[in-house]
Amino acid sequence: MKIINIADIHGNLTPIDGLGAVLCPVDLVIISGDLTHFGDGRDAEDVISAVAKYNRNILAVSGNCDTKEVDEYLNAKGFNLHGRSVNLNGISFTGAGGSLPCPSPTPNVYTEDEYAEIFEGSLDGTEDGTPRILVSHQPPYNTLNDMLTNGAHVGSGTVREFIERHKPLVCFTGHIHEAPGIDTIGETRIVNPGPLGTRSYAYLDITDKINTLEIRKF
């Protein structure tokens, strides 16, 4: 499978058209949260429609700046990965939306205990040994991808524990705008492509292993 990952769109549709030629030929587009900026289902529909002009194969999780109506829209369209797994072409995709509570209030947050409950039922119907990709808007704790400019790590220990236990090949994340890049936890590559407004995305070519994984500009 060839996969494009974008994150932290925050309702800014302009870069999506610039990415159109990249989106068209791939097998799947993954959006790892913050489709909108405190928007509702109509705002989420605008984002999804802009992506779907170029590729209708979409999976997504909401971000902390998305309202519950965004999750409801993604559920209705069958795109939402939050708290569940989807098998495509022999690869399992598992997701968790939202984030831990932020210094400034945002509408879609969970505690560590709530994340544990979300993950508990997320693997139902999947088989051990199947190659897995995790999509979590909230990055795991203590990586390049959860580090603020002051050096503080603000990721989730629960997300990290899931990665250490289930060893997905890749974890696509976002949320921390100043922390794009690729890091590792054990066998897992952790990827924050950076906000779409910076004109960056992640490209993955995967079989039962990672063939190519890069953050690219457009």
C-alpha cells in the first residue's frame, strides 16, 4: 500500500489543492486529527470533500480542536478510526482521536484512563501478527514528536504503552505543531508530518514491512 498522511489542517483548505497530484495515485489518505478549528460536522465535511476530490479512500481521527460533531460526521461516513480497527489489504489500522487536556481548553480531550478504555476495545476482530498502523492525534510520551520548544515532553504514556505492547509498524500522529519528524519506539516509527499549512505530509510505502517512509514538502 502507498499511503499519504496529513495532520492539523485546522480548516485551512487551501493547501489541499496543492497536494492534489500527490493524493490521486495513492491507496489511502490518513488524517491524524484537527481537521477543523473548533468546527462542527459541516466544517469536517468541507475538509473531507476537499480531500475526496483527489482520493476517496480516507481514514481519520479527530483532534482536540475538533468537536464531537466532527466525530459524528466521520462515523456516519465510515472514515472514523477512533476506538476501532479496520483491515485493508492485510494491514490493520487502529486509531485514537482527541488529546490529553491542554493548557487552553479544547473540546475533545481524554484522560490517560479514558485512553486506556478507548484502546481496550480497539483491537476487537483483529488478529495477532497482522501488520498494524496506529493513528493517534495525541503523540506518545518521550519522543521527538511530543516535545515542546522548551524541551518538555507532553505525550501520552498510555499511547506509548499501546505501542510498546502491540508494536505497530508505524504510528501517525500530530497535535504538537513544533514537533514534526520521525522517531522510533522499539520497532515502531513515530511520524508527525507537521501541520498541513506548512505544506508537509508523510509518505509511506508498506507491505508487511516499511519500504519507504518520508516526510515530504509540496
